[in-house]
Amino acid sequence: MYAVIFHAEIAQLDDEYFATAKQMRELAMTNYGCLNFVATTEGNREIAISYWPSLEHIKHWKQNSDHLQAQQQGKSRWYKSYKVEVVELLRTYESTFSR
């Protein structure tokens, strides 16, 4: 499994950003095999992590025309800067506590 970690410095987020982000999340999960997607903002920083079964899935998502258009909006309107990391997960585990 792989994760794409997106770090950004926010310029300004508007209603169109939130609608676009929701649309992109749904498209990635429905049509491109994204397994999970989590994002959070704090101050002027955003981090989003998406999980993928293969590098091939990530490649196809990166080439999607709607995703490319959203990236252009991000560069021109919503973000001051960003960094993307693609990592391979070597191990994952979890625990559930019932109380």
C-alpha cells in the first residue's frame, strides 16, 4: 500500500475550494481506487493523506483531467506553496479499546 502526503501553505480557501475538494475526494475513491483520504488544516497549513493500493493507481489519478484542473486552481488561488510525498507503507496496525 502507498500513501500520498500533501502539505500546503494556504493562501485562501473559499466555498469553491471546499466543493472542489469534496468532488475530488469522491472521484478518487469511486473511480481511481483510493482506499482512504484524510485531511486537516491548522492555521495556514493543510495536510492531506490519501491511501492507494499501487503506484499505478496513483499515476492514473494524477493524470485525471478534473484533478489536473483542480491542481491549477490550487496553484493560482488556494495555496502559496505545496509539497507532495509518495511513500510505501511497510507496516500498519491498529487497536480498538472497548470501555
